[in-house]
Amino acid sequence: MAQAGLSESVLKKLFKEALTETLQEQRELLHDVFAEVLEDIALAEAIRKGRQTEQVAREEIFRSLEGNG
């Protein structure tokens, strides 16, 4: 089987160019992916903090939301 005569530096350059082009063309997709990741991190942090706080009854939460608590 014949091997292509591309050096490592040429392959590295081609890969960088392809990656740069892809990132430029798919900027919105990349933005959406990062936004999802950040939302997941924030949700996980909120859950972690919530587990460290005192539990309250559901009715108490709704009273507070309605302005009666």
C-alpha cells in the first residue's frame, strides 16, 4: 500500500486550516453548544447549592411567590 508523502508539518497546517474554516462557518452552532454547556454548569451548581440548604414545604414556597409569606 502506498503512503502519501505528506510531512507532519503539512498535515498539521492542513488540519489547522480545516478547523479554522469549520469554526468560522459553524460559529452559530459553536455558540449554541457553549451556551448549553454553560446552562448545564449553572443548573448543576444551583442543584448543589440547593442540596446544602434547609428544605421547606411546597406551600411555603407558593405563599412566598404569591407575596403572602
